[in-house]
Amino acid sequence: MANSQHANFDAVIVGAGFAGMYMLHSLRDKLGLSARVYETGNGIGGTWYWNRYPGARCDSDSYVYCYMFDQRLLREWEWSERYPEQPEILRYLNHVADRFDLRKDIRFNTRVTEARFDENANRWTIRTEAGEVVTAKYFIGAVGCLSASNLPKFKGLETYQGKHYHTGHWPHDGVDFTARRVGIIGTGATAVQAIPVIAQQAKRLTVFQRTPNFCVPARNGKVDPEVANARKADYDAIRERIRNSSFGFELSFIEKSALEASPEERERTFNAMWDQGGFSFWLANYQDMFFSKEANEVCAEFLRGKIRETVKDPAIAEKLIPKTYLYGTKRQPLDSNYFETFNKPNVLLVDVNETPIEEITPRGIRTSDREHELDIIVFATGFDAMTGPLKKIDIRGRGGQTLSRKWDDGPHSYLGVAVAGFPNMFTITGPGSPSVMSNMPVSIEQHVEWITGCIEHMRQHGLATMEARTDAEAQWTAHVAEVANASLFPTADSWYLGANIPGKPRVFMPYLGGVGPYRQKCDEVAAKEYEGFTFTA
Ligand code: FAD
Ligand code: NAP
């Protein structure tokens, strides 16, 4: 057994992104527990360690895309832009790791492959790919919702003689596109960021689009120092507002139906949100946008008009206009010159519904009508979201039941944080919690603090195990589905439902009930001596 001196921990945490880092700090420095983090990557940062593609930056405003648990940290860090680029976010997270001396308890380059609950010892045994074995009372998944990249099986990929990259595993020394013929598959939030930047460098960029996206301008830029200072002075109030909000932002819906507003009023409102940029068009629009197809349609039509205004060739504009799903039911990408990029002479749009990709050849990509010769192929094909990273670990709870098997028909979870039959296991931003339907650091902090509360409760009462009850889990899972089904979200083939992964059960995974109400529910559960959980002494 490797490192036997420290082979038994109070807690083992998997993942060293926003979630795992704060979980480590919380358990080690607030509760004084022994904790070890395992991380596949060779550094901290998670999403911001892996996603180094050109144009990668956050879509959440930087003043809320950060930890809020420490006043000094909040005040000392200066963001350079409204949406900082990946290197800056990674620098921030490294600053946090330094500040709280986190690295000494993180094992990098180490993938956790197995975790088994031992019912006699009431402990988890955790194995790594390299064969290290440790035990822990608590097993905590901080594996990320978007960390298992999805590389679809394209016939002939192994024969391709050029270079190919997935955006979620981008080389650390970058990729030089100068004078290259580049192909990119995918037009999700990642590709929307990457395409304008790659198009500036590449000799030719061919975009292979399956589903077009409604995009809203990010409107990135420097933040006025006066605004930044005012926010710093007001952080306590900002934190309260975002913690009790719907989506973890300082945004709330217009308390009116889109259909009640006159066309002139709507136009003014839409244009104001369009000019403001960011998520307001998506998350602070008329309140019935996610519930009424007619209300949704007027929002969609405004955005279609913007695409038609921006893209010079009407035939290309039509291809870029979404027609197969309702606005906002797929994640809203923010763009900087995305549609403008299709006016460039070196950019070609291929609609793979018209001319499907048949195979990847040694020289490029063959669609049904021709071969596209390419020096580089970029796969911006997304992730096996939410359940993917957890299912990749062989997790076994009571009676040897595997999590993967239990979730065969979709995730079952109590509050998105605990699973019946898997005692002392917690999932940070697991399926069934607001997670990806929120500004994630807000949801991550809430989960970490709530889990810390559970563990402190167990310590104070000398408890050996804490486990979600099957009935509580079933009720919560049904509630998550009920809330989703009351909205228009499940009508789209999105990754929120696993629709991007062949064979994945079609279940809406995040909780749509809102960050504030969810927090309240978790607090009530804790106040009622952890209602819905059983404990053993
Ligand atoms: P991650 O950052 O994904 O970290 C999880 C870590 O766990 C990874 O490093 C992974 O290597 C490790 N891991 C997983 N399995 C194992 C294993 N078996 N063994 C060892 N290690 C393992 N959210 C927002 O709210 N706003 C944004 O603007 C935003 N921008 C994003 C941009 C991109 C390109 C992407 C992909 C996502 C973005 N997100 C955004 C979502 C983002 O994932 C979260 O904001 C946040 O970074 C998640 O942190 P995390 O710690 O939960 O997970
Ligand atoms: P994504 O939204 O899942 O997009 C993947 C793209 O690849 C889609 O256009 C998809 O088409 C296409 N695709 C997948 N398989 C294909 C195939 N076999 N053939 C052709 N096309 C295929 O993934 P993503 O863009 O990486 O974004 C994932 C999530 O990460 C985002 O929604 C967001 O939450 C987060 N993210 C955030 C930011 C940010 O905040 N700054 C940036 C990037 C990503 P279909 O739509 O038809 O499936």
C-alpha cells in the first residue's frame, strides 16, 4: 500500500476544481479533519485546468464567478475584465491554493478508479489507477458536472493524418493555427467562443454544425474601477442576493408575461438586455419565457432578427438560425463576434443535417457531398455531463450495489448531494441540485458548507454513518422531474437531459427550483435533524 503512513483519512475528495479545493479547506481548516484530494490533472483548477482552447473564458460575470467565503480573498483579488480568460481564472484558483496551502493535501496525476463501502468498518476504500489504496470515513465526489469529455465515435478517426484535439483536453503549449486548414465539429458554448478566435488565425476554418444556437453578445471589457470598488464595498449584500436568487446571479425575471407587453415595450426591453450583454436575456427576461411557447417565440424571433441583421449572406443566416428547439432550453452561449465570423471569406459553414459527416479520412472529413481537407480537427463536442464523471468511477455502496447500475435509468439522489445505499458519500453539485442551472461557485459553496455541517453534526453526536432514505430520495427525484416538466426545458435535445450521449437515459438532471429555494430546503432538512437521512451510532 502506497504511503501507508497516511493511508486512513477522515475524508477523501475526488477532484481539485472550485469544489474539491473548498471542500478540502473546509474539512481540514475549519473542522480539523484529515483529508486527501485526488486529481487526474497535473494541477488544480478542474475546468480551468483542462479547457485551454482559444477564446476560453467564463460566461458568469467575474465579480460573482469566484469564491465568496472569505472577505480578504474577495477584496484582494482584482479581475481584469467582465469575463476573464482561462489563464486568469486558473491564476486566481492557484492564488487560492497558495493562500490556503491546499496543494500539500492534493495528489495530482492520480485518477480514482474505485470506491467501495465496507459495511463492517463503516469506511470507504478508495483505489487509484496507479494502485494506491486508502480508506476514509467520508467519500466526496467533487468530480465536476462537465469534466468527462465526449468524443463521439466518428468512423475513420484513427486513420486521420492531421492533428486533432478535444477542447476539454487542450494542449498546454497551445495550438498554432497559422496557415492551417482547420475543421471544428460542434457549435455549443465552447465552439461559440473558439470559432471567432480560430478564424482570425487559420487559413481556412470549416464549421461542422449539427444544431445552431441562439447567442447573445457577451459584451466583454474592462470593468470600471469605480464599479469594481463599489461591488467590493457591497459584497455582503451581493452575496446575500445571489445566494437567495434563482440562478446564482443578480438577475431576476420581469414580473410580467411577454404577451402582456406591447410590441414596442418588448422591443425596448429586449434591446436593453441585448445591449447589456451577458445572461440577462436568458435569465432575466419575461417570467413566462420558460413556460409558454408563445412567450418564448417572441423572444426567439427577436434573436432570429439579430442573426439575420448580422450575417450578410441570407442563406448562411438561415442555416445559423435555430429551428428545432425553443429559445433558452439549451444553454445560452454568450458570444463575441460569433455570427460576424461567418461573414469572413475564410470561414465555411457546413450543416451536417444537409450533408452528414460520413467518415474521417486520412486527409480530413468526408461529408455526403465532398471531402473537406483539413490539417487540424477540433472537437468541440461537449461532455457526458453530470453523471458521466461519477459513473466512470466504480463506486459500490451497501451490498456491493454499484452507483452506475443504480443510475441505469437516470440519476436518483436526495437533494443532489446524497444517494440511498451509499452511506457517508456526498456529491458536490450532483444531479438533482441546481448545479449547472446556476452560477456554479454559488452552488458549490452552498454544497460544501452544507456537507461540512453534516460532518460536524455527525462528529458532535458520535455518529458512524449518514445515509439518504430511499423514500426521501424517491420524493426528491420525482420533485426534480416535476419542476423540470412544468417548464419547456425537457422539450429540447440538450445535454441537460443527456440527449448528446447515445444511449443515455433521457432525464432532466439539474434542479430547476432555484438556488434560493433549494438552499432553504437544505437548511430546513438540517434544522429538522437531517430529515430524510438515517444515522447509525
Ligand atoms: P471541475 O472544475 O470540473 O473539477 C473537477 C475535477 O475532478 C477535474 O479536474 C477532474 O480532472 C477531476 N476528476 C474527475 N474525476 C476524477 C477521478 N475519477 N479521479 C481524479 N480526479 C477526477 N460555470 C459557471 O457557473 N460560469 C461559467 O462562466 C462557466 N464557464 C465554463 C466554461 C467552460 C469551458 C466549462 C467546460 C464549464 C464552465 N462552467 C461555468 C462550469 C464549470 O465547470 C464550473 O463553474 C466549475 O468550474 C466546476 O468546478 P468543480 O470543481 O465542480 O468541477
Ligand atoms: P455542447 O454544448 O454539448 O456542444 C457540443 C456541440 O457538439 C453541439 O453543437 C453538438 O451538437 C455537437 N456535436 C456533438 N456530437 C456531435 C456529432 N456526433 N456530430 C456533430 N456534432 C456533434 O458542449 P460545449 O460547447 O463544450 O458546452 C458544454 C457546456 O459547458 C456548456 O453548455 C456550458 O455549460 C459549459 N461551457 C461554459 C462556457 C462558459 O461559461 N464560458 C464555455 C464553454 C462551455 P448538438 O447540439 O446537435 O448535440
